[in-house]
Amino acid sequence: MSETTRATALFAAVFAMIALTGFMQSWNVALLILNMGLISAIMSLGVNLQWGFAGLFNVGVMGFVALGGLAVVLTSAAPVEGAWSAGGWRIVIAMLAGAGTIVGTVMVRQRMAKGRARTIATIAILAIGFFVYRAIFDPAVGAVEAINPALQGNLGGLNLPVLVAWPMGGLLAAGVAWLIGKTALGLRSDYLAIATLGIAEIIVAVMKNEDWLARGVKNMVGLDRPVPYEIDLQNTSSFVNRAEGLGLDPATASSLFVKLNYSILFSVVLVIIFVMAQLALKSPWGRMMRAIRDNEVAAEAMGKDVTNRHLQIFVLGSAVCGIAGAMMTTLDGQLTPGTYQPLRYTFLIWVMVIVGGSGNNLGAVLGGFLIWFLWVQVEPMGLWLMEMITAGMPEGSGLKKHLIDSAAHMRLLTMGVILLLVLRFSPRGLIPEK
Amino acid sequence: MDLLNALVALSNFVIIPAIAYGSQLALGALGVTLIYGILRFSNFAHGDTMAFGAMLAVLITWLLQSMGVSFGPLPTALLALPFAILGTMALVLLTDRVVYRFYREQKAKPVILVIVSMGVMFIMNGLVRFIIGPNDQRFSDGERFIISVREFKALTGLKEGLAIKTTQGITVVVAVICVALLFWFLNRTRTGKSMRAYSDNEDLALLSGINPERVVMYTWLIVAALATTAGVLYGLDKSFKPFVYFQLLLPIFAAAIVGGLGSPLGAIAGGFVIAFSEVTITYAWKKVLKYAMPESLEPSSLVQLLSTDYKFAVSFVILIVVLLFKPTGLFKGNSV
């Protein structure tokens, strides 16, 4: 089977499964899977950029996805009245003081000769800087969080259209990725993995605890959306007439219509990113990246700047994850920092890339759809399986209840088994790199 | 007197919890560092191995309790520990046979093994949630305190109280025993020496007739014992919750790297470095400073450098600083 037929067949199979969900369960579920599948495909394209192209082992995907979500709030939410005058600017000043401390430390360390004096100076600057930062920061945060704490207590956003938030999510993730890359990219592969794992935890911890930013675990709900609201559609007579013409009741039709709109928007983004990634892969830049991945020393000997190229692709890949994160938060209509978990937002994306085929963009996209489909559908399948197994057991037995209750955890098990099977029997993925 | 009160408060809130936590981290980090030294990859499934071992201990404890067996003032879980270790050993040997051995024979790159361990992590995580569910489980019984605040106050007449939980005492004692046994094994027995030789120089070890599969098997057995013990001690001290063990992965790795990956002594030192920094940086120092400083200088705020929610940030910053300035860790670890 040639490469193209294989890829076409695999994609056809995945979309057939999604369509089957539409026929057997409901089209609502099918479209939900499709929409999150599109987002997952973008995330796995981002990871594929880093891992497939450049061999960078980033297990901090969750952090960049979360930053994308944060960007939605900071861009599209309405500004909270009086928050900026109450303490917003002082928070900015505190941040600048903090950044200044770090820049100052780095400069002092560069200027001074190595020795005890330098160590003392470093510690002194850091300590003074920290206390100055806290002295400005704490009261400012208190002032902001005191504004209408039941509903607001945050700075709010820029009130821009929500579609602007998607590229902003990419930018925010890219900025943070640049900072991280500058410090951590020199590390060996498994050190980098652990460093990025930690960074993701820290980013989510910041989003959970800094209420002035996006209300932390109190969540931001009712975010803007780029598509019409169901209730408005149901009150539009032309829409209701057309839905009835198709034989649908207005409630179902409106929810399908909204989801289809999202699907179209997400598909456009996916196609743009996919084409760009494909062009990058085939360009001299992409060949250089793969050369660096395959033999760092040789590439360096050829005069390639390995560190800077790594930084570049780390930032690019993280930006793609940030865009996907912003899209996901827009789809949900809310930002809930408590729901970001590494198994779901980091390691699952890795399963997608590995299963799809690392180094191959088409493979990454396929992995995104396939694994997301399974992630959603394994639960009902597991439940069904458990009901089959326990069918013979007496009603009300403890074991039966336990088994049926645990069906929900089948999905983790399944993902692990799929990952191991692919790694063992088809280590280059379903659509291997050319 | 005031200084004494300060000292007691310091021990109660910082030193004792940090020692217990540090011992748990050290046991976890020892497992990570042994795998890194012998099998040469970072095992992402280690946190979930701990969870699995602890889960077995919880189940066996419940079984023992239902049979009316108890361990007097000590928690029943200690009786369950050996059985849990055996169960975990069976599981890790099985995963090694079914999963890891294939890649060892292929001489796969370490990063591939890391990804493989991610798959094992998913499976173990799923298994634990499948069997015991994702919720909190309390399984500690027996005496709660070695010395409680009230007893201590009555004993010394100090204003500040000092409490030592039984679990904290047990943690330290068990950890000391484990570490002593491990070092005796590594330094005195033939198998232990062959393990160290294999870790130092694989080719030379093979040349001198050491059987690599045997070394690997013993490593997994020891790792299973360490991980289960660490998991049970942590679960006794806090409470058993599957997801928490996954989150422990970060401080455990930080401890192993700070000490120097592959160095057992480093793992122990690293565990305590991480634990003490986490606790001291996230502790509100007001109470201690109130006693230690003259009244005029008494602090008005809590004097908490970072909120407790950022304890991950602490281990992370230490990790980065060590990696940037001393990449092989405090005790020269080997780097592949």
C-alpha cells in the first residue's frame, strides 16, 4: 500500500467512526468529538514540531495550553471597572521591579569577577529585589481582589473580539516559552523533560492562585464566543423556519448549527497551521532541523547554531499549543484552571503524536483525531463491557457496583496499552515519517 | 525562655515535618536514581509505582483489620507492608518482562525508554484508579501521637507545644532501616557490588562476567521495595490519594537530580534539601520570629516567602539552579 492510500484509508476510517457516532449516538456527540479532535490535532501538531522535527522532549504542553486559555480572558473579557486604578498599575510596576531584579542580577554576575564578593552581591540583590517586589505587589493585589469579589476581583481583559484572543494565546505561550527556553534548553533530554513538567505545574499553580489575573479557581465563566448563541437562534423566525424545513426541532438545530460553526472555524485554523508546518518541514529550515535532531554534533560542526534553532522551534511549537488552548477555552466558554491535569493535557497529546507518527504532520493530525475519539468513546465502551461481564452477577452485589463504577477509569488503561502497542509493533507510528 | 519557645515552634512546624517529608522523598528518589544508574532512563512511572504499592498496602490493611489483626499502637499498615512489597515486585518484574526488556535488547535510546515509561505510567495509573478509585482513603490506625501538644506543654511548661505524630516517627525509623539495608546490600554483598559495577561501567562489568539480566532483576526488586515503602509512609503521614503520587514525581525527580542522578547518597541528600527548602520557604515565620525577636521588631505580616500552593515552584527553582551551576548534582552523579 502506498503512503498516500494508507493515509487516506486511515483518515477515512477515523471520520467514518465519528460519523458512525453521529448515526448511532447523536450528532451532537459526534460534533463535540470532531471539534475537540480538531483542537487536539492542532496541539499534536505543536508537539510534533518540537519532538518530531527537532527531538525536543517537552512534557510541559499543559502549561502552554493553559496560557492560551488565560489569553482568552485577558483579551476578550470586559475590563473590571476601577481595577486598574485601584491596583492594576501597581501590579505592573511590581512585575517590572521583579524583572529588573533578575536582569540586574544577571548583569552583576556578568560584570563582576568570580568570587565571594559576587556571590554576596547576587544574594543581596535578589533578597532586596524580592522584598521590594512583595512590598509593592501584595497591597496592589489586595486592592484589586477587593473589588466585587463575588463576581469579579480581577483585572479583566481588553474587551477585544474573541477571535483576536487565539493569536494572542499563541503570543503569550511563545513569550513564556522563550523565557523557559532561554534557561532550560541547554539541558539534556530527560532533564529538559523534568524541567518542562515542573514549569507546566507552576504555570497552572499561578493561574489557580493569582485571583487578580483571571479569578483563579473561582473560574471565569460566560466568556465571549465567535458564534451566535443557541437561544438567539431559537428566537429568530427565519432560523426556526429553516430548521423545521429540514425536519429538526429548533433546540437541536441551534446546538448543531453552533457546533458546526465552531468546526468550520477550527478547521480553518488547523488547515492554516498544517500548511505552514508542512512548508516548514519541506524547507531548508526543516531539513536543517531534522539534521540537528539526527546528529547534533555533526550539525554543529557544519556551522548550525543548535541552541538558537532549538529555542526557535520550542517557541514555535509552544505557540501552536497556546493557540489550541485559546480555542479550547473559547469552545468551553469558561476558564477553569482546576481542570488542567498533566495526564489529559500533556501526556495524552504525546500519545497522539507517537501513535500518529512523530515527524509526520499528517500523522500528528491523524493521531489527534483518533486518540481523542478513543478517549471519549472508551468510557461508554468500557461501561458496556462491564455490564456484559457483570450481567451474570446478582443485583446489588458490591463487586458489580464497583466494576461498573470503575469503567470510567478504563480510558487511562486503554491509552497506556495503545501507546505501548504502537511503540512495540509500529514504533514510527501509523503514518511514519518519510 | 523565649528563644526556647522559638526553637520548639520551629521544630514543630518546620524541622519535624521536613524530616518526615524528606525521608519519604529520599526513599522515592533512591528508586529513581537506581533505575537511572542501572537501566539508564528516567522512570516516569515511578510515582504510580508508589501509588500501586500503597494501594496494595491499603487493601491488605483493610483485610487485616477486618480479620481483627492489629499491631498494637503501631499502624496495621506496617504489617501489610511486606505483602504489598511482594505484590509490587511481581508487578514491576512483569512490566520489565513484557515491556522494558524488548527495548533493552534493542539497545533503544534512553528517550525512547522514557516514552515507554509514560505508557506504563498510564497503565499503572489506570489500574490504581480502577481498583481503588480516585478518592482519598485513610488507612492509618493505632496511636496518633508519640507526644501530643498538651503532653509536651504539661511536661515542659513552655508556651509552645510540640507534637510528634506516630507516622512521622515511623517514617524516619523505617527510612533509616531501609537506607541502612540498601547500603549494606550495595557495598557488602556480591550482587550489590555487581550492581554498582554495572552502573559504573557497563562494558567492563559484562566483560568480567556479570549477568546483566540478573542485575536488572535485582534492581527492579529493590526499586519495588523502596517505592512501596515510600508510598505507604507518605500515605500514612498524609492520606492515600492516587493523584498525589503522580504529583510527587516532580519533587522526587528534583531530589534525585539535585543529589546527582545515579548516586544513592545524593538521592538521600537531595530528598532532604528539597523537603527543607519546600517547608521553610512556604512556612509563615511570624510565630517563630515573634519569640526570637525583640518586641519592637515584631513582624506585622505572616513573613511567608511564598504561599504553600507554590511548593512545586520551590523544588523546580532548586532543580534549575543546580542544573545550571552544577549539572552533575551535589554528589557527582553519572550522566549518560
